[in-house]
Amino acid sequence: MSFFERSASSPLANQLLEIINRKQSNLCVSVDFTHSDTLLQLVDAVGPHVCMIKTHIDIICDFDINLVHSLSSLSRKHDFLIFEDRKFADIGNTVSLQYSSGAHKIASWSHLTNAHALPGDGIVHGLKKVGLPLNRGLLLLAQMSSAGSLADSSYTQATLDMARRHSDFVIGFIAQQRLGTLDEGFLILTPGVGLDVKGDGMGQQYRTPDEVVDAGTDVIIVGRGVTGNEHSVDYIKSAEQALRYKKAGWDAIRRVHHV
Ligand code: 5IU
């Protein structure tokens, strides 16, 4: 089954595959900015080149609910999904409140979020109760890109098994390689992708788009390689970098999947 023909596990996952095919982009840009205005301007600049934007909404200093309304408008304008990288890690009851409530009301605007498998199946139950009626999807954290990660192969395998028990809501993984078979339909999203440097001096480890797509990645997640530093942000340069990573990611997909 080719990358383009396969169908994924849920309507949301299929929507993502359609965007990837339509825009010929498997690039997710991670915008780890701390101010609403720079975040929105950066997203508007790279939006045409991405299938997804990843946020860390809790690092925004001047958060106001209008920010997520503006992000949602940009997602419609540029045809991308929003992924809030919340990394939930508590018991089911608590994560359902963290997902639906608080200042950020993540479930109301983020198409995708993610969770650690560590607490056990209850975490998925808690998030699913909130997210499934809203047609949201979950990614489980199966592996991390950082040096010394404690997620060993048996943890990763147990995370895959957990996803299989909840394939109505779990659409895939944050992982460094393919997990499960292509026809199971799980999507693999991989952070720690960079073309110019190998690390950041704080444990991050970068591989190239070619390396991660060879390992089975569907979506490459690139942060500072595209956005640069918020203090010296250059929107034109970021748009150029997004195009560069989009092309590298798409060339790798075409090579690996023979299209
Ligand atoms: N991120 C990782 N590695 C992981 C997971 C998440 O880098 O294993 I899970 C996040 C952290 C940051 C983005 O928001 O992805 C990568 O940003 P840079 O490309 O700037 O390193």
C-alpha cells in the first residue's frame, strides 16, 4: 500500500493524509514562541508550506482566548491541522479536566494532542471522553528524541499495544521510527529533525528528513530549524526554511514510498 493510497484509522487521520497529499507537505512546524503576535505572524508566514502547526500554549506570556480563535482562522486559511503538544501525564479524571477546562480549553481548538502512556489506559479513557465527541485525535508518546530517554523498547511496545486498544481515538505516535504495520493505519510523527545541526546543547538530537523517513516517519516535526529564535525572528527567512524542509520531507516520502 502506498503512502498516498493508505487509509488511516479515523476521519481525523484521513483528513491529515488528505492535507499532506493536497499540499505535498509532510512538514509540521513547531512554533515554540512566547508571545501571541510573533506566534501568529510566524504561523501566517509558514502556513502555506505545512500540513500541521505544533504549539506549546502554556509558554505564551500574554495568553488570551482570542489567540486560539486567530490560530483556528489561520488553520482554515492555510489548510493545516493544529497539534497542541501538551504531553498529558496524569490519571484519567485529571487529564479530562486539563484537556477541556482551565484557561486554555485545549480540546475546543486543537485537532490533536498527545499523552504519555505511563499512567496506563485511564489516561486515554479520560482524554477520549472529552475529545472523541469533538472529532479530536490523540498521539501517544512512544519514544523521545532527547538523549538518555527512559522509554526503552518494552515501554515503546506497551505503548503500541495501548494504542491498538484505543484505535478509535489514538491516531498514531510521537516516535523515532515506524511502529506497527502500515495497514494498521497509525501515523508516525517525529520531532528532533534538522538539516544543519546535530543537537542543541540541552539534550536534543537531530536527524535529517531522509533519515527519519527511512525509519518510517510520516510527518517531520521541525522547530528552530524553521522558526529560528523568537528574539531575532525573520518571517521571510522562516518561510524559506519551511519551503526547504517541506521539499526535503516530500522528496524523502517520494523516494521511500516509490511515487
Ligand atoms: N519534542 C522533541 N522531542 C520529543 C518530543 C517533543 O523535540 O521527543 I515527545 C518537541 C520539543 C519542541 C519540538 O517543541 O518538538 C522540537 O523543536 P526543535 O526542532 O526546535 O528542537
